[in-house]
Amino acid sequence: KVVLIGEGNDFERLTKLAEELGVSEIVDFLGFREDALSIVSQFDIFIFPSRWELEGFGIVPLEAMSLGVPVVASNVGPVPEVVGMGGIVCEDKAEKYAEEIHNLFMSNKKRIALRNQGFSHIKHFDINNIAQEYEDIINYINA
């Protein structure tokens, strides 16, 4: 099953494409959801195929990691830096995503390892750690 959460410029195109490809029965287009995180928490794998070079911080993969969901993300813009070693970053091509998804589905051990890496990685973004880094910088400047 494939679940797409959110709405964007490609929503209509993707729904039509799913129909054309005959996969509408296995693809759920949920649109905007207030309860997106509770849905993501049930995923086996979270895919973040951002193609926008100006993505910004990209908090969504970190949210998936915090829920224990393995992440596969694109290598576009700042996404690789955000995902780091907490997920799999791959070239933004359908066959590359398919390969990584297949590898994860075939290895429960790899999914568990990636889940643990994600939990470890998100600690870098903890507000207390970030605050300490800023305090260290300020103290260095003032020294």
C-alpha cells in the first residue's frame, strides 16, 4: 500500500497517473490531514522524494525518524544534511527509490538498524542541544 499525505501542485496529476497505471487500488491519496503524524507512525517506510532545491529545513523526515519509521529521502537541496546518517539518501530517480525501498522490505535487520540510526540522529536536533550550541558560540564570541 502506498499512502500520500498532503496536497500540492502535483495532487491532481498523481491521482490521474495512478488511474492510468492501474494502481489506484493500492494508492491512497489522503490530502491534507491534521493527524498526519499518527498516520506516518503506522508506516513501514517513509519516503521523502523532495525535488525542490530550496526545500528549507525539511522537518518531515525528522518527524518520521522520531516515530521510529525508516526514511528514504532524495539527495536534493538540504535534505541530505537533515537526514544525515539517520536515513537513506538516494539519487532522485524512481529506480533508485525502488531499489532502496526493496532493500528495506527484504531486510528486517536493515529496517531495525535504520530505525535506531534515526532515533540517534534526531538527538542532534533536540532544542537543549541546539540551545547549548548557541550558548557556546556566544561564549566564544564574548571571550
